[in-house]
Amino acid sequence: MGQQKPKEAKASSGAGPTKGSEKLIAQEAVAAVVEAILGRTGTRGELSQVKCRILKGKNAGKQLRRNVRGPVVKRDILMLRETEIEARRIMKRINKGNQS
């Protein structure tokens, strides 16, 4: 009979970091203060879109639009993992009918 090669273990999908997340793991969270609540978003309105100002780090003083899950009010402190990606603007609803 022939010799059988041992089967190699496949890497599980959740074992290592995802593509591009290596730099997020190395960095620490950056504080940002909520300056304005712009509205609700998400398919069920479960997210709040806020405008926040970065307090520390290389982007200190920069204003970002971010989506936040959970209760949030003005002057809350958010801890952001990254400060380079900004959320898309909330689309204005078009009401069809007599008013348009």
C-alpha cells in the first residue's frame, strides 16, 4: 500500500486579523467630542449620525461625521478606533404628494 500524506489543517476564517486591520490593532483609540447630532440613520433608525471633533492624535481638531449606535447626546466623548473614514451624509427624504 502507498503512504498517505498527513492532511494539513486549514486556517479558520476567524483566526487572524482581517485585511487592513493590522494598523488598527497597533493603534489606540482616539477621543472625540460630539458637537452636533445630525439625525437618525440605518434601516430601522438604530444609528445616530453625529458631527464630532477629534481631541488627540495626528488629526486633532478635525471634524468628522460618524454613525453611532446607542444613546448619545451633545458633549459626549467617543473613543474612535480610526479617524480617517467619514460616514456618508444622510439622504433627504422626498415626500411625494401635494407638497412637492
